[in-house]
Amino acid sequence: MNYGNGQTKNSKFKTEGFYCTRGMTYLYIDVDMIADSSCIPKKDYIPIKEYTIKKEPQLCFMQYCSLCGDISFARRKEDIHF
């Protein structure tokens, strides 16, 4: 990926409107709290015992992403083969 296909100067990619596998292949755990992406502020983490692993790709709720972690993304959910 490069500037020609979405990368911005601060090394993030325009991902608004993309689907990704956050919550399926990559989670953030802090002691007994969990979030399914680094985009979620710590105050919004939920208890691990209340979390359910996602079953399908999620629509990105951010405009930009650093693409960190083990994620896949695509414009169409059906293009992600997991």
C-alpha cells in the first residue's frame, strides 16, 4: 500500500467504508477488560466475560487506520475469506 492507494502522510490508510476482521483475529486485553480494536478508547473496554468473538467482518467506524495487528480488510465483506 502506498500514497497512490490510500496511505496518508502520517502512515494511516483511508479505511472509511471498509470491512475488517477486528474482533475476529485481533483483540486488545487489559487485565480483565477487552476491546476489539485499538480505535476504542480504554474507557469503552468491556469485561472479558461479557465479550463475544465476532463471527463476521465489521464495517470500519474510523476514517483512517494504521492497520496494526492481525487484520484483513476489504471494501466488500464477502471479499474477506476467513
